[in-house]
Amino acid sequence: MSALFDRVSRLFAAGHAAAPPALWVDPRITEIASFTPAAVLIAMTERERPGFLFLHRPSNMRAHAGQIAFPGGRIDPGENPVEAALREANEELGIAPEAVRVIGTTDLYRTGSAYEITPVLGIVPAGIEIRPNPTEVSQWFEAPVDFVLDPANQVRKTIDWEGRQHAFIEIDWHGHQIWGVTGAILHNLAGRLNWHG
């Protein structure tokens, strides 16, 4: 086991003794009767300054066009969330499942679009080859863990949409606007890991 894997595993286990932080509930979920299970992979790169891998959805996609996301999608019948997250990361970014050392799953996030997302945290090699699928990924990038998990960089904003106000987190990394579900997952993970450098 690596020092990073050990460190993140300890922080992850300790953090799950606490309740999820604020901004973890989409107010629209009270109006939804059933949710579609989904999973995403939070891939942390094993380097001196670890990073997270993100992707941009193509602008012509039917859903979530142009958004920044973690690799992920629906959980297929017979899959668990870890299997689904690893499959999606392989399909979207070419990350081989055996290259991911899984730390564990964190808090479910229910979206106003009726998805119940399980984030899966894992460690990948620093120099892992990324082969993006152009039908699902327009570009990918890596942003430092210490930057995106720093509360000072997680800006709270509100937007008026469909007649109500919605609170969300936005993180700006070199012009990459990370928000929505991905921002909420990072906000939650920041509270869980209590990451400092």
C-alpha cells in the first residue's frame, strides 16, 4: 500500500463518523417518487501533489451538455456502485478497472433530475494513460486536490431556476467552472476528508 492510499483511507474512515456538511440536499428531491441509481468515480492521482480527474461533457449531449463531471453513469442491472463507477471510468476515460485502488463509497447524492448517485473514491497512478471517448468526453483535466477541497475555493452561489432559488457550490480551476452535482460531491468530500495539503 502507498502512503497516499493509507492517508486517504484514514481520513475517509474518520470522516464518516460525522454528518454530511451543508448544501448536500437538492430541494427538488422531495417531489420525486423514485430515483435511477448511478455512480461516479472520484479518481485521485498518486503524485506529490495529488489531483482529481475531471471531464467536460460534449456540448451536443442530450443531458448535462457541456458540464464538468466525474466519469460515471447509470448502474446496470447486477452491478454494484463500485463496479459501475469503474466500468464508466473505463468507457469514458479508458481507465482500466485494475488500475484503480478503491478507498470506498461516500454519501449518496440525490439530484433534482431523479438520479441517486454513489460517489466512489479511488487512487490511480500519476502517469495513467487517459483515452477519452469522444462521444462522451470533449476534454479532460486534472485539478489539485488541495485546491478543489479548500473551502476558500468552494464559492457558495444561488441561481433562480424554475421559480425557486437553488444554492450551489462553484469551484474555478483555471477557467474550468466546476459546479452542480460535481461541486456538491466535492463539497461533501471536503467535509469528509478534512484535507490539508
